[in-house]
Amino acid sequence: MNLSVKDAARLLQVSEKTIYRWLKQELIPAYRVQGQHRFNRSELVEWATSRRMGLAHEAFTEAEGEPAPLPTLTEALRGGGIHYRVEGRDRNEVLDRLVGLLNLPPEVDRNYLTQVLIAREELASTGYGDGIAIPHPRNPVLLHIERPVVALAFLEHPAEFRALDGRPVDTLILPLSPTLRGHLHLLSLIGFALRSEVFRRELQRKPGREAIFTALKAFKHALIHRDSTSSSGHDDHNNSVGRRE
């Protein structure tokens, strides 16, 4: 919770004036510390991801003392797995079924993880829109897993997640990480990938595993191109709240 207005503006690639406008409108998560506005990095990334906003490269590359390299989205997805026809009559049940399918170490309390995911949904929906939700724990460091992974699940029946577009969810993207750095990294990669209309349409087809990994190769090339041009910046119009591509 130590990011200043200037830090938040740089992370979200907008002007400080825009940050103050969002603060006045009570749109952006913030805290008052000794009369100054302060921001939590994890909450800002979640907030921006849910609104399909761009993020500065530092959002998922800044080191926090973790020596291990962070995975690509493809590597994380291979670790978490792709699951088809996941059963469930409602949001809580599909989350429970998905957790039961995950390849997790024996010491991970699956029931606890399910309750953490449900609690996160009660606090604020992770529904992204277009039938997609990104359920995730708010405290990734509590998970006893070795490396960041992402699980992709296609539901047998759409479930209500209270998404902003009102559409029931039939696709879940679940990031899991043992560290905050890995957590932010995965959220940033997922958010950037979902900004691609082509990739979202591919998910809507519920294709086979190899087709998904092929689509991610295209995403990887786009990410490399983004990294090479990130220094040019973006204007506030391209990063407005709720922007859709």
C-alpha cells in the first residue's frame, strides 16, 4: 500500500490528473495515509484487468526479491491444465469442481482454496465479460504451490458470476501463485491476452488444447511487440475506464 499517485499513474499509463479524477469519482481503489492517497499494487492490477485497461510493463516485471524466473502464459497454462465440460449448477459449485480437478500438492487444502475463491467473488465479481471470469485468491502467498500456474476451464453449463455485461460465464481462467510477484505477473498476462478479440473468440469456440497453445503463440509475438514499443506510451483516451477493443 505504498504506491503514490505518481506511481499509480505510471503503472496504469495515464496522467496524474486522470488518477485524481478517478479518485474524486470513487472509481479506483485507494487509501488515505497521513492525508495522502496511497494504492496497493495488487488491487490496482486487478482493477485495471477487470476494466480491460493497459498496464505498464513494470506491472509484471519488477522484481520483489524472487530469484526464480516467471513463466510465460503458455508455460503457466501447461502447468495448470485445460479442463473441459466442468460440471456445476452455479458459481460456487463450478469453482469447487474446478479446484477438485487441479493438480495440486497434497498439502494444499482444496476446501480452503474453494472458500477463498468464493469469498473473493462475494467481495467483487471476477467476471470479465464475453462469458469469461478470472477467479483468483486475494492472498496468493497463502498457497503452498511451487510455481505460478494458470488453469483454464470450459463449463458444461454457463454459471452466473455477476459480470458487468450481464452474460453468464462458461469459461474460467484461474491463476494460482505462491508469491505476490507471480500473482501480479499472471493477472497482467491474462489481462493483456484477453484484450485480443481474436483470442477471446478462440476461447469461445472451446477448441482443443493444441489450438489454444497455437493461439498463445500469436499472443507471445504480440507481447514481444508491445515490449518493444512500451516506451512510446499511450494517451488517456486509449486507457479510459471500461475500454473495450
